Amino acid sequence: MKTRIIAKLDVKSEFVVKPVHFEGLRKIGSPAELAKKYYKAGVDEIFFIDIVASLYQREIRYKEIAESAKDILVPFAVGGGVRTIDDFSKLFHNGADKVVVNTHALQNSPEIIDNAVKIFGSQAVVVNIEAKKWDNYWECYTDCGRIQTGKSVLNWVKEVENRGAGEILIQSVDCDGRKRGFDIELIKSVVDFVNIPVVAGSGAGCLDDILKMRTICKPSGISISSLLHYNELTVSDIKEALKNEC
Amino acid sequence: MSVKVGIIDYGMAGNIYNISKAIELAGGKAGIIKTEKDFIGYDKFVLPGVGSFPDAMDEMEKHSLKDILIDKIQDKPTLGICLGMQILCKIGFEFKETKGLNLINAEVRKIECSGKVPHMGFNKVKIIKDSPLFKGIDTSLEEFYFMHSYEVNNYTDVIALTDYSEHEFVSAFQKDNVFGVQFHPEKSRDSGIKIFKNFITI
């Protein structure tokens, strides 16, 4: 099956922003406008992540979410600040097809994964992981790379798989927004370690980065932000490049 | 006059919003059915699904939708999507053995294959029996979005199959007026809208 190309929108307040190392935010545009633009350009899926909702304990931005879901006929995954089953339910009713969890599951209650899976099914539960590399292992971070958790990435991916999560979004605190290539070792370790789909993010700087990572790691999906936001590559460029390479 | 399609809303999980949007794009008129009283005035029904098999059946019972739905499906064309397709079957094995609506003689079981599960992403369909549902679909090019861990095991009403990781499963069935698709037409770009158009004109 073809690798999915996913446009990831990092949202703060009512804007899509692009952090570098998850810091130093730049405003790119409104989520609804960008979701529509990338859908028309041919992406296979759109991720909408509110990057400050957990950190500042903000309410989930249903208005922007529903607006963004309005014109796109591909799957729409939404995360940021998700704490309860009721949040999941409201997100689905506002146009989400999948819900992404991170901070709450990692810091307070991993059981939210099991509970959500029982009600909504595995396919609707995505776990976002922000990994930072240390000498001999990767550590999970939360709140957009700000909070250290002491939890090993590989232990956590296995745990979320066992709890029934349907998909993992793996991002790298070290590589995110730098456009110098993916953390290939991290992505490969995670893809090989679990039997659920893995979406690889953080670090795409050019087509070669994407091709190389895809060839070595074979993720189910690749999440792209900066390259699309700054119009450095189009979705067709990426799909064309991936077409001849299996 | 446009065809009125009633979408069954049974509880917490439901991508009603996306499905009604897709039906309107396909030229139909979409409405939402939450209780027994809401069934009046529709030409067709869509049974959506985000969720697990037992939970969906519980919600059906809780909202007293089960019996009337079985009754209505007998005379109005109905399209089940993903879990909506699965609960049209006789029995499901997600978490525990649960009885479905029993309109299709099939079992719903976990996908057993070497690939990663859930099966997630755009994939093709192979039509094995002519059905108005796939009219005008070019199966060599067009793809549909799948997101599921369970599959329908059926031998008699299959209209399309899909390959995933050297495993072949039922991606669509039809028995008289009852249609089911394992993929999400509301999430499958223009190809999905074609499916809704076909369903509306059946």
C-alpha cells in the first residue's frame, strides 16, 4: 500500500504556526484555509494538533476544528488538550475521524487509551510521541517538547500498542522544524517494534530526506509541515518521487 | 426533488457531520435520525460507524433503534459504512461475541495478516460482482480510505474485495437493498462522492 502523505497543522490560538525544535513559532495561516489548500493539493490525510492546549490547560478549539473539517474529503485527525472520553466524542461530532492523545495519556492516565478504544475502536485513537534522543535511548516529552517525562519511547510505544491504540505519530524534539532530515534510527526502531501503523514526522528538508527515510524505515505515513507551509515542495512532487520506489 | 437520506445517529461515536456533508455534495439531502420518530420521510438510510461493535449495538438498543431499523431496511435502500457495514452482519467478535442486526449472513472477525493492523490508508477495490454502487468507478485508478481492524467474513453477497499485505478481504457487499462498504466514502475524495451519487440514484 502507498505511504500516506499527511499535512500536519500545528495550531496555536487561531493560527497554524511552525515551531523550530518545537519553539520559536511563526504564523503560517488559518487552519481551515490550509486544510483546504492541502486537501486540494492531494494530501491523503490532515493532522490538526493544538500545540498549547495541554500546556496552558486550554479548551479544545471546536470552532476552528469544525471549520477545518468542513471542506476536506480525506481523514482528519485532531489532537491537543484531549483529556476525557467526552472530548473524544465532541471531536468526532465536530468532524474529526481520529483523535490524537499525548500529554494526558503519558502524564496522568494511560487508561484513556483503553477506554477510548473500547468505545470508538482502535482505528480512531492515535498516540502522538515527542521523542528526545539521549546517549543510548529516546525519552518521551510532552507539551510540545517542553516537559520531560522520564519514560522511554520504546517502552511507551509498546504500552500504547498493548492498550489498543491504532496508530502512532512519532516526532523528534531534536529534528523538528530544522529541515535537516529525519531521526531515521528513532523511526526505524519504532516501526520495527510495533505492529500498528506508524506515521513519521519531524525533519523533512527535501525530497531526498523523505525518500531516504521511507526506504529505510517504511512507515505507514509521513507527516510534512514546513516544506508545505513554505511552498518548498508540493504534494505532487512528493507523491511523484515516492511512486517509483517501493 | 432531491433524494432524502437519513443518517442513523446512534450515540457517542459518529462521523455524522462528514457523512451529511458528503451526501449533500453528491446531490442528496441529508437528515439525522436519533429516535424512532425521526424515521418518517426518508427515501434511503445510511448507517455510519466509528466505534466498536458491542458499543454500537448497546447504543442501538439504548435508543430503541434496533427493531425499527431492521424493519425499515427491508424496504428502503440502506448503506452501511465501516462499522455500519459490520453491524449489518449476524455476529461480531470485537472484544466479545455480540449479535448484530443479522441482515447479512456474515461474521465480523479481526484481520489476520502479516501487515500492520489497523489497515489504514487509501487502497483499491476489485469488483467481483456487478453492482450499481460501483457504477462508473475505475478500479484500476480510484482508491478509497480504509481504517479498520476487523473484517466481514461473508461468502454469498460479496461485490468487492481488497488486497492488503497479501491478505484478501471483503470490502463491499450487497444483498438486495442492503449495501455495505468497509471503506469510508466520505473520506475518499471524489471517488467516494461517486459512491454516494450511485447510492442516491439506486
